Amino acid sequence: MERRNFLRATVLGASTVAFSGSLWQGAALAAPAQNAPGPYGPLQAADANGIQLPAGFTSQVIARSGQSVPGTSYTWHNAPDGGACFADGSGWIYVSNSEINPGGGASAIRFDSSGAVTSANRILSGTRQNCAGGKTPWNTWLSCEEVSLGFVYETYPFGGTAVQRPAMGRFKHEAAAADPVRKVIYLTEDETNGRFYRFVPTTWGDLSSGTLQVLVAGSATSGSFTWANVPDPDGSPTATRSQVSGSKSFNGGEGCHYADDTVWFTTKGDNRVWQINLTTNTYELAYDDSLVSPGTAPLTGVDNVTGSTYGDLYVAEDGGNMEICLITPDDKISAFLRINGQSSSEITGPAFNPAGNRLYFSSQRGTSGSSSGGITYCVTGPFRT
């Protein structure tokens, strides 16, 4: 039996946990996603921006690294990475990290109700290789340093001075996702033997103090888990991932997304999307490229992830063929878009505007393959909401 068929049979045989949350109740049993036609139909020919989209969707360039954001005098940062959108009255703000070292930081672009740019500005400076991060319910952006003993910085898209949050642990941070029900922040670690963490603030809404915990589980791809306190969140002299016996190792933690009592995160080293069911304290695979059968796995180099209000997951590729793939609540996966002519880049920062009809993202190195060639896009169309 081929490896992918064997693995799929093994996982499906052990997978007996129903999807959690109202958005995912259509699936009777959770199972790794399989190939299927996308809900918006096949990709069309590339548009003027080199992007293949389903019929009815259009793309536009919002900003380019090293150039003024159109309509402003602000120069867009190099290597745009993780991002998020914030409601701003009748408009919204899109924030984006800069994955360069030194320099790093993050910037913000403000849009009016029609999606036109009204201003842009820097919200974080002087940090290192800010890769992904996460939005908080109190409208701050957590910008994470993807370096050894990196910090999380809390930034203020609506105005205010960014603050370092050492209580959230020092490690090779990647992404963060806030859970307002359990009042915790989930954190991924981009190491080949990285861990999955949660930070429990002493006071919800104040990240200056609290407890860093790590997920403890077996070596299987599904099962139950517990949380254990990390004794020394500063990661010195012993790395946080090595401090708790029995903590589960994940191969290259990347994007992270929370919705409806479920948190999903990706691991690029093995092309997986993990699903943590928080009401049952169980974990399983939402996607594994080795478990796609028959056919070719559409998603490789899994990286940043976001979700729509409908419950679809949008997973960006670092590698593969420069696609954002869509995983539906009933375990179907398809390519939503593909960028042509940028094979030396990666797709980063997918995020929906508050209405859910615009998807922002970046090609980190654009057509040049250099951090100075980043391009930030917006796709508009009839997204399911």
C-alpha cells in the first residue's frame, strides 16, 4: 500500500471526533481534507497582475516594497509577511509585518468604506524578522519575531507605542491566535521540533503578565492533550520547547487561526494543518499532503492561515506553486488562487476585511525574488459569508 493510502487509512480509522463549533457542524466526523472542486469553480486565466482567480473575482495591487503606498507618502516595507484587518468605523485597517533582520517591524494601511487607501504608517520599528502574529479582541496586533529568543510585541494600529511582551515567552515565534472564550493566546514556534503554546494572561486584555503553557500529548496524529506550565518562559539557559517532558513536537509551526472553540495551525516541515478541538481537549489532522488520495496534493509549503466568517480556511503557500488553498467545513480542499511568475516568493498575510468581501495578502518577494520586491494585493469578489 502506498504511504499516503496507508496513512490515510490509519488516521481515518482513529478519527472519531466531530468538528466543534457552529461553522463546522456539517461534518459528521473530522477527517483530513481531500481534493474536490472549489466552491467558486475552476481558476481562470491569469489577470493583468499574474493572478489566476475563479470567475467573478478581481485582484489589485495595494502596495509595493520600497515604493510609496498609492495615495500616501509612506514607503511600504520590505518582505511583507503576516497580516490582519481591523474595523475602523465605516472602513478598516490592514496591518502587515516585515520579515527582515535587522529592521523588521510592521506597518498599517487605512481604507475607507469603498476600499480606497486613505493613509499608511509605521506601527512597529527596530525589531527582528517579524514573521506572523495575531489580532487581539481589544484591537491590537501581536507582531512575532521569528528568531532565536524572539519576542512578541503588542502594537497599536489605531495609535500608541508598541510594547514588548516578554511574559509570552522567548522562542522562535511565528503566529498567535486569541481565544476570547478561554481567555488565552495560542502561539506557534517555527523550529523543526517546535511546540504549540498558549499564554494565559493574569488579566484578560493585559499581556504584561501571565503563564506560558505548552501542549502535552503523545506522538500520534490524533488523541487527547493537556497543558503544562513552562517553568522558564525566557528560554534561557534551556529552550522553552525542551523544558516540559512529554510536550508534543511539531515540525515547523507556522500560521494559527481560532474560531468557534477550535484552533487550527500549520506545520510547514510536514505539510500539515492541525485541528485542536478545545471543548473535547483532542487534536487531529485537518490536512496532510500525504493523505490526499487519489490525485496530487494541492497544498504544499503550508504557511499562514486565516478563516472566513462562513468557516472556510484559507491556507497560503511558502513554496508549492504559489497558491492560496481553501479547505471547506466538509473537508474538501481546492486552489482558490495562484500567482504566476513568482516562484522565488511566498504568499503571506491573508486576511479578510470586516465585511468578508475582500481578501488581502502579499507576495513576500514578488517577481524579483528579493525582500525588496514584495507586493501586497487585494482580491474582491463573492466570498461565502
